[in-house]
Amino acid sequence: MCCVSSLRELHEGPPFVIPNPWDVGSAKVLESLGFPALATTSSGFAWTLGKDDGEATLDEVVEHVRALAAAVSIPVSVDLEAGYGDPAVAIRRVAEAGAQGGSIEDWDGERLYAVDEAVERLRAAVEAAPPDFVVVGRAENHIHGVDDLDDTIARLQAYEAAGAHCLYAPGLRTVDQVRAVCGAVTRPVNVLLYGDLTVPEIFAAGAQRVSVGGRLTWVARDALVEAASALR
């Protein structure tokens, strides 16, 4: 079991994997396996509600966080999507529910925010966060049709300047991309385990933490479908 008590401390130590549970049961399993922290998955949690990614409400997310934080003794970070209309309110509410971190995206479900607008929203989230809460600034361009590494780096640098404690650009596909992003900022970087990338490669390229998004959820779902289909 992990002896580190805070998510902020983890970002100041060795690189780590932060897997993504979809419910309390999966969170307890991941804790029992020795992972030092957990991060929610918006798509995986929405699936437990019978909804698509982006359809869960902030009230539902807050209750999800409250249940996870009560069930495990390791830090929990939250996928807050674009902040549910008000990133500052979203950060305050999940912090009160027991989260130690949360990410704010620059994608509102239909469009990428202009950098200036995204910075303003992220800065509000940082200012609303309690001490030691880890605010993650996310650049969503790679997974929403803008495969432009220069744009990614410019966005992450702007989010770092706005006060983000950790930076994240899901959709990086190569070690060279990971290395370029990590070399362009001074704050810790989260990388999504994507495509052919491996955890050792990602860490060697300079990332502080690795997450898997909804990947564990879909492995479990596929196993359920296969077993239930055979049963039928």
C-alpha cells in the first residue's frame, strides 16, 4: 500500500501510474493492487449510469467522488470535463467531497476554447482550489481533430502560466511527442497510455504520471459482454 498521504506529494516524487476506476468496487480493487492514487474517468462513470460521455451532471460526479473518497485511503483526482459550466464551482464541490485533484479541459463538448478563454477558465479553477489541491490543465486538441503538436505545447504553456499544477494532452502517440511536451513545460505532465506507448517509455520521456482513461472500463465491459453472450 502507498504511504504517501497527498496527491501533491506524489507529483514531487518518482513517476507513478494513476489508473482510472469507474465505480467504488473497481477503486477498491486498484487500491488493493498497490496503486498510489486514482483518477476518475468521465466516460467510464457515465457508462455506469447508462449515459454517454459528457452526459453525467456535476451533482452525479460529486456523489461519485464522495463515494470513492470514502471507500479508499489513497488520493482521488477527478475528470471534471470542461467544468460543468463553472470550473471554479466544480473544483470547490469535488474538493469538499474529498478529491485531492481535478482536471479542466479546453473542450466544451462541441468546440475547443480559444486559448485566452481556456486560460481564464483555468485560472478561475486554480484560484478556487484549496491548498495542495492539484489542478490539471488539459489540452484536448489531439483527440478532437487538431493534430498539431505546436498548438498542444502552446496551450499547455499557457495553462502552466495560468497556475495549473499538472499538464495533460491526451492523444500523444509517440515517445518523441511525449518528450517534446515534457521538455516544453516545467510542471509535471500526465500522459494517457495510448496506442503502442508503454509506461517505461513514457516515464523515460519525462512524464510524471500515466493514466489510462476509460480503458479499464471497456476491458471490463467487453469481458461482461463476452461472458453474458456465452451464457445466453
